Amino acid sequence: MKAYQRQFIEFALSKQVLKFGEFTLKSGRVSPYFFNAGLFNTGRDLALLGRFYAEALVDASITFDVLFGPAYKGIPIATTTAVALAEHHETDVPYCFNRKEAKDHGEGGNLVGSALQGRIMLVDDVITAGTAIRESMGIIAANGATLAGVLIALDRQERGTGAISAIQEVERDYQCQVISIIALQDLISFLAEKPEMAVHLDAVKAYRDRYGITA
Ligand code: OMP
């Protein structure tokens, strides 16, 4: 695990973005942990969050033309990532987002920011089953753009419909790379270093045994 990944887990815990307990996911699975990126909810949080996303992006060194943040949760993330790239990595990239209403009025006409052209880096919070991400693919395709990659905060490394993870399915179906600041395996390594977190570690491992991908 890299230093920025450990710092990100500590940041998420301090803001209760990352919580342990019993949570029913969109998929219906009952998870012992949950990541609620909406609780990064102050100016400082957003500034820091952008730096972590930018760090993961630079670390992955994938070339792309435009950052795209799908409504709603992707919007502040793409924005703060673009700011962090400019301020901390001397990289000035165009960014763009969609209005949610676009779904009701046909594709393509409801974008804000730069044009959605070229190789797109899609930015979002979490992928579990990949439903939200797949919705965004339609918007990208409707604009004649292609997907360079997907950038998220947490890869839960859960099986999708088959034996591989939902993220692996996205990578296979859209021929792109999914980058995450942290993955479940990083969270497990982090918990393993903290004796006071032993209960959570056991629960998370049991969940991984049930729903996780085989590493
Ligand atoms: P998929 O659309 O199934 O990939 O799930 C992604 C969505 O699940 C996120 O946008 C959240 O609404 C929600 N989610 C989290 O935010 N954090 C988690 O730890 C787990 C989920 C989830 O329900 O799977």
C-alpha cells in the first residue's frame, strides 16, 4: 500500500465516510463496511479529496483528453480532481459533467463544461455492480467519444454477475482500465495493522470470502 492510500483510508475514517457495521447495498448484499463519499462535505474535504484522486490518476499514467463527472456525485469529484491536477501536477485538463434531466430528453444535449470529445476519463465514487457506470457509457458513446478509463475512490472487488468483479467486467466490456485510490485489499491490509480493528477485519474478510473476487 502506498503512503497516499493509507492517508486516504485515515481521511475517510476520520470523516466517517468509511464505516463499519451492517449495510444493505444497492445489490441487496449486506456488507460489514460502507463508503459514503457524500460525507466529504466541506471545502477542505473536497480539496483533499481532489488531491487523492489526482494522485491515483498520475500514478496510473493513463493518457486522456477530458475528465467527465456523471451527475450528481461525479460532478464535485471531477471538478476537484481537475483543480488538483492544475494546482499540484501542472496539468490543465478540460472537464465536463451532465445534467441528470438529460435522461428524460434524449442523449447528448445536456452537458456542461468542456465538450465531451476524445478519450474520456470517467470519475465517480464507488463501483459495486457497475450499474451507475454503465449508464454513463451511453452518454459518452452518444457524443462520439471513447472511454480512456474510469477513476474511482474505492474498488470493492466484489463479484459481478459471474466469477470476475464488476470492475473487471467493465474493463472487459469497455476495453478500459479502472483506477481506484484504494481497493478492498488495501482496506484489509490497513485493518490487519490495527489490533483494535480485529472485529472489523474478521467481518470484512468473511464478506470477501462470500462475495469477493478470487485474487
Ligand atoms: P453500482 O451502481 O452497483 O456499481 O454501485 C455504486 C453505487 O453503490 C454508489 O454510487 C453508491 O450509491 C452505492 N454504494 C456506495 O456508495 N458505497 C458502498 O460502499 C457501496 C455501495 C453500494 O450500494 O454498492
